[in-house]
Amino acid sequence: MPRKQKKGKFKMKTHKATSKRFRLTGSGTLVRTKGGKSHLRRRTSKRTKALFTEMVPVEGSKIVKRIKRLAPYMNEKK
């Protein structure tokens, strides 16, 4: 049995680094993780380390536009 044809001619490739760093919330806000979480954290205070876990909303319309171009299927539900 032949496979079903996809609509459109081709699929866009997702930029994998972008998809790992950014996430879209349920309300549609683009959020990012904070940098500096991986290593050299022994001298960092516990409070500062705890603040690394928070996700920060991305501000700036041009940056949001660039991220949505790099990860075109980010807003689709899985």
C-alpha cells in the first residue's frame, strides 16, 4: 500500500540547538533557560544555583522571530 502524500513540497529542518534551548509555554510565551548551569559552580552560592532553574521569557520581537524561523514546528502540539 503506498504511503500518504504529505501536504506541501518539503519539510523544514529544525535547528536542534534552538529546540533544546527554548520552549513555548501554553499561553504562547517563548521562554529560555539560563546559561552557566553546567560546570564551575562549586564557589557559587546555593541561592544563585537555585535561580538557574528558572525559565526566563524571551524579550525582543526580532529575536522571537528568528527563533520561530529556526524551529518552525515548536508551536505544534506533540
